[in-house]
Amino acid sequence: MENIIISIIVFLLVIVIHEFAHGYVAFRLGDTTAKESGRLTLNPIVHMDPVGTLLLPALLIISHSPVIFGWAKPVPINPHNFKDPKRGILLTSIAGPAANFILAVVFAGIFKLVIFPHGSILWTFLLTGILISLILGIFNLMPIPPLDGSGIMFSLLPQKAALKLTWLNRYGFIILIVLLYIGLFDKVILPLVSFLMKILVG
């Protein structure tokens, strides 16, 4: 029960910082949409999605899944408020995963610098924080809508190529479900997470 509570707390912390990062970078680039909609905050309640933040993670935790993931309500962003829309979309899309990776490094730094008893609450909290931060950071870099990787991809592609791939916006979620079903986590994400975990904590 203790590990379940820690996992829930860490998950909420990680996704809230992820969404806040999107809104904050957009705000710094001239888009006040997130602030005006009340999303430029670390209050987890305003970022919660009933399915992605509550139902799915709860089911994964209860079923003792080795992987916990989900999503929050996307922070609203209006690209027309950016001086350079493509650059604005690129930077705001990168912001969420970047925040996750920075958080993983911070957790790992504390874990290595401060000695906590093996299996203690803080020891478990930090390891869980590193794990979930890396999972969500890597998962969101997948170039499939509605994940952040699609925003990065579309902003980097030439306009003609990007237009040819707009169909992904309609079928992205279905593609994502299929990829998860055939082993996206086991074959791609978890090996990357394991590799980065070894670098961060040894």
C-alpha cells in the first residue's frame, strides 16, 4: 500500500511539472493562453484528466503493472501568438519531456548524494521518481499525435512533408494503442529507461 501511494504521488508530481513546463515556455514565448485558462500552475487538480490521470494509472497500479503511465489534460497553446510559430511549437513541445528528464536527473542527484536506508520511503520515492520521469519523458517523445514528439516532428519537417502527415492527427491515438499492444513499452521504452537508469544511478 505504501508503494502504491508513493507511485501515485510521484506520478502526479511528474505530469504536473510536465504540463506546467509546456505552459511556462509558451508564456515566455508570448502565448498567454495557458495562463488565462488557469493552467500555468502546479496545482494538480486543474491538470487532471479523468482517464489519463486517474483511471488508467490506478488500474496499472492495482494490477501491479511494472509500468505506470498516463497523461494530463493538454495545456492549451495558441501558435498564432508566437512570433515564429514553428519555433514556438518546437520549444513548447520539447519543454514537457525536457522537464521530465531534468526531474529524473534531480532525483538521481539527490539519490546519489544523500544516503537513505535501502527500502525507506525517501529511497523508494526517489527511485520511483527517476523511473516515472524517464518513462513519461521517453514516451512523450514518440512522434505520434497527441504526444509531444509529434509537435517536435511537425515543427522540424518542411511544410510539404508536414502536410502529408497531417492524417496522423486523426489516427494517432489508434496507432498509439496498436503500438502499445504489440510491445512498444517492452521493446523500445523500457530498454531505453533501463539504459538511462544505469547511467543515472549505476
